[in-house]
Amino acid sequence: MLRLLLEKSMSGVLTLLGVATLIFFLFNVLGDPAQMMVDQNATKSQVNKIQQKYGFNLPVYQQFLYYLNDLSPLSFHSSTEGDFSSYRPEKYGGFSMDIGTTVLVLKWPYLRSSYQRQGKKVTTIIGETLPNTVLLAVSSIGIAILLGMLLGIIAGYFKGSLTDQLLVLLSTFGMSVPSFFSAILFSWIFGHLLADFTGLNMTGSLYEMDDFGEGQQLQLQNLILPALVLGIRPIAVIVQLVRSGIIDVITQEYIKTAFAKGLSPFQVVYRHAIKNTMNPVITAISGWFASMLAGAVFVEYVFGWRGLGKEIVIALTTLDIPVVMGAVLVIASIFTLINIIVDFLYMYIDPKANPFN
């Protein structure tokens, strides 16, 4: 178990290193970061000062090494005041130890500061928006599991019936419709045309200003439409997987034996059939949950949901590159962590999946 954990952790670290390398060089070839931080009327001397302050005048390979140093939980900094690489507690935080002219720092990864928000830390921006995206993703996957499992069991148990054919048709349609189109359609129909009956808004976030502008109020109804839209494709996938699993399992001898013992269809499906269809479903759920954090970009933007996805769109339109890079790294980290958890879930459900047995 420990060996598997170490292997998966090392694989995850290498994956994140690859992601960090890719996004660093990708965004460094898009233009001069110093020019992005100032307006178009800035003088050359102003641009040069910013380049020196943030190290943009250094060779690209040195900038990359400094970037990795900022991301590393264990980093090394100069103790010289005014040096670009010098340690500043308000910037890095953590625990520091002086070793000659070098400062050794144990800290959380430093994702740098926003270009457009007066130096606000990227970690602060992500910390304010990520919980809303996680809430949206969890709600969507919860809806997908409940509806997908239920509809998949019905379709598989009544294979070949009109109900089965209708559910297969709807799930195929659900997998093919882009999320941004579904978001626009649901927002217009349920948030505009039928707003008097649904009580839902076309746009809105988890917290909105009250009518008097004195404070923010919790608006859970604003979660309904984006959660449904984001859950459409996972529902369709889970329906197909559960249906196929039920069809395969229902013909097995032990299922026939269970029926012969007088168990009801519900008892047979609940006690015997579902467990043997869970592996592919877990794979789908884990993959969709991680991708939801990235796929929520368009859904959040359409519905005005203040989450990490909407924040990425705003950062891209304003060329706030550190926010985009930090958000991509956080999503990649979550995706990696989920994959590791899923591997251990496999081992729990099916011990034969342990490669060290």
C-alpha cells in the first residue's frame, strides 16, 4: 500500500511539473509580461522598472527556475535586500531559516500576484472563487449519480422496452450537446420564459447583494440551473455505463439463483447487481468531477456564477497571466489527487486491482 502511494505521488509530482513547464513557456511566448501590466501609454522607463522588479529582464531559463522555486514547498532565497529572489515574509510566508547568505523557506506554493488587481495574491483570488466551483461540481456530480444510476438501472433491467429506447436516445443526445449551448438554452427557458413558474434567475451567484445594498444574501436557487447543465453529460455517461453493466450482470447465474430464492427485483439489483457495475461508474465519476472544474468555465460565465471558471475567463480577457497559470495548476493538482484517490477506491472495491498482491 505504501509503495503504491509513493509511486502514485511521484507520478503526480512529475505530472504537475510537466503542467507547470508547459504553461510557463506557453504564456511567456505570448508577449512581454511587463507590457501586460501597464497601459498602452506607458513609457519605456516604466516598463523597464517593472521588468527589473519582477525579473522579466532575466533570461527565460532563469525566470523558469525562479518560478519553480516559488512553486516548490521548500525554496531557497537570497538574504540580500532588494534582490529579486530575496525572501520577504509578506510575500512567501512560511517558516524560514538563514544559512549564510541563503534563506531556506518551508511554505505553501507561491502562485505570485495578479497583474491587474493591485498586486493581490493569486492564492487569495483562487481561495475566494474555488469553493463556489467545487460546490457547483459536487452538486452536479451528485445529481448525475442519483439520476444516472436510477435511469441506467431502469434502462438495463427493461432492456429493449420503449422506456429503454427513450432513455438511450436521451442519453446519447445529452452526451452530444455542448455545455455552453445547454447553459444558454436552460438560462433562457427556465430563467426567462418560465421564470414566473420556476422562480429562477437567468444569472446569479451563490451570494448576491440584497435589495438595499447593505450586504450579501445566500441565494441557493442560483445553484440549480448551472448544476443541472453541468450534470447533463455525466448523467448521460453514467446511464450508458450502468445500463451496460446491468445487462451484463443480469444474465449471470448468481443473479438467476437470487431470483430463484424469491428475492424481489429491487433486492437483486441492490444487493447483487449494482456492486458489480461500479468500477466503470467510479472511473466516469472521477474523470467527470475533475473535468467539471475545467468545464465549468463556460457554464459559470453564462450563468454569472462567481467561480474559478468565470475567474479564468476574466483573467484571459485582461491578460492577467498569473491568475490563469495559478488556476490551471490548481485544477491539475485536483485532477491528480482525484486520480490517486480513485486508484485506492478500486483496490477497496476489487482487491484484485492491487498490483502488489
